[in-house]
Amino acid sequence: MRNPEQTIGNLIDKQTVAFIGSINESGFPNLKAMLPPRKREGIKEFWFTTNTSSHRVAQYRTNPKACIYFFDKRFFRGVQLIGTMTVLEDRAAKELIWRDGDTLYYPKGVADPDYCVLKFSAQSGRYYANFTSQDFEVP
């Protein structure tokens, strides 16, 4: 892979679903399908919307270790990124990724106490394409 950030960024931008992983109270991995990230900076940082009251938020507050996975079924390729997830509840973070129509999920608007932001920070990853996997570090 000549340019991991470009190759992986292109794959991510074309997906309509992201999978996020957390660790539950018993130490077992949990996976969940999510809408794609609202914002990303390269392949280092990703921002997702979610409910503050969700199981995932409670798990990340206890253990921030996380992964995210994107899969391109057309070409049967995917990427897993490993890192940490931070729960953000400050107004600036919430406004950063707020979109028209979000009141469907968060009726009180950007100040809704059940609205928060998950910020994923990647440390490393594994890319799969053409029957080959490749590990990489995220600078």
C-alpha cells in the first residue's frame, strides 16, 4: 500500500456503516454498527454521534480501548483501526458535528443531555485487500 492514508481514507469515505468495538464490564469485546463518522482527520481521528445513555458510552468511560472497522463489500476489503475512544460532552464538540435533522434523535437540540460525541483516536491498523493483510502504524 503506497499511501495508507489516501487508500484507507477513500475506503472509509465510501461506506455507509461503521463498526465500533468496545470492552464490556466482563472484559469481552462488543461490536456495534453505527452511522459513518461525521468528521475525520486523516485516519487518525474520527467523530461519531451517539446517545449519552448508551451502553457503549458507559463502556468507553470505564475502558477507553476501542476499535473501528470499515468494510467495502464490493471489493471485499476492509480496515480495522485500533486506539482509544473519548466521550465528549462539551458544546464545542457537539456543535462541530451537529447536522440539520439531528433533532429526530436528540429533540432538545445540541444541548440535549442525551447527545454526545465519540472521538476515536487511532494508534495502529490492519488493512485487508486482495487476499492479503497488512499491519500499519498511524502517525
